[in-house]
Amino acid sequence: MSRPFPSRSFHSREPLHRRNGKIRAREVRVIGDAKEQLGVMSLNEALRLAQAKSLDLIEIAPNATPPVCRIVDYGKFLYEEAKRNKDSQAHQSASRMKELQLSPTIDPHDMQVKMNHAVKFLCEDLKVRIKLRFRGRQKAHKQVGFDVVNKFVKDIAAYGQADSPPKMLGDRDLNVVLSPLPRAKRAKNPHETEAPPTPPKSTQKAKPKPEDEAVSESETV
């Protein structure tokens, strides 16, 4: 009895982007190296334009009619695409949100713990919602809660900023949303571990061994 062949996953050998001689369409819509529209032309004409500038012709929209191609250096094109993907991922991460709960009577230690959590989330490009809830008689002294939240926002300013001033939602919830600062403007993440510094090399000369001293003394005698 014959055994069935094990299933194999075949990966397409089709390139990520067709370029130059790999493009199959006879007619293409061309975008120039300065991202200007050059119109529809034959593939051969588009290839000649790209070769005249020592650039590549890259198919960027193969399913369009006719396919859209761009004249650009292929390495530069891949760099731009990778940067767009990275920015898109950062935007998606920023759309997610973490929430931290405070109270008007929070003690300094708990406040520092909440602050550390907020720094960690902001350094991961996550938004942070700060919520302070007033209970019982605390609702008669809401300014205390505003002072707590405003201090939190001020102390976290090196990592994120408030989308808008703190405001009440209903009768007992005070809220503010913090968005992470751009990485170039953000303070260094204190949760990242630093490599221990390498000890400096000793500048002292090695002491001569006793045999060496005996030899040197016999030479001078």
C-alpha cells in the first residue's frame, strides 16, 4: 500500500517587487524619480528613461490598469518602504492605551510606582490614560485631585504630554490621556539595562621577577 506524500509548503519565487526586465506589462503608468506623474507609456520607453538616469524601474502597483511603475534607486525604495512600515507599526502601537488609577490621597511611594509604570508604557509608544476617582466626601474637594493629576502630568513631561487638560467625566472620575513624545525628543528609557563599563587597562609596569633582578644585577657587576 502506497503512502501519501507529505504535504509541502511551496514558497513563491516571485520577487517582492518586479523591476526592470522582470516587469511583464507592455504598457505602464510611470512616476518619475521626483514622484512626478510622467503618464502612460510603453515598457521599453519607461526602461529607457530609467536607464538614462542610472535608476531602476520598479512596479509598485501591479494590479492597476495599466500597472504603475516608479523610477527610483531600488535600495532607496526599500529603505523608504521599511521606514513607512516602521512608522505604521508605531502609529498602531500608539493607538493602544494603558490605564493607571490614582486617588486623591495616594502616598508618595504608590505615586512613584504609578510613575514608573507610565514611563515604561510611554517608552513602548503606548498611550496612557490617568484616571482619578473621587469617593464619598472627596467629591467636595476636587481641587486636591486636580493637583495630584497635574503634578503627575508635570513629572512625566520628559516622556509624554497630555492630549488635553485633565477633565471630569461624570461626577467622580477625573481623566487625562498622555501620548508618548517622539523618540528623538523623549528622555532615555530608565528601564533599559546598560552594559557595565569596561575597567581601564592598568598603566603600571609589571614588576620584574626575582630571577630577572638577579640577572640584571649580575650584568651590572
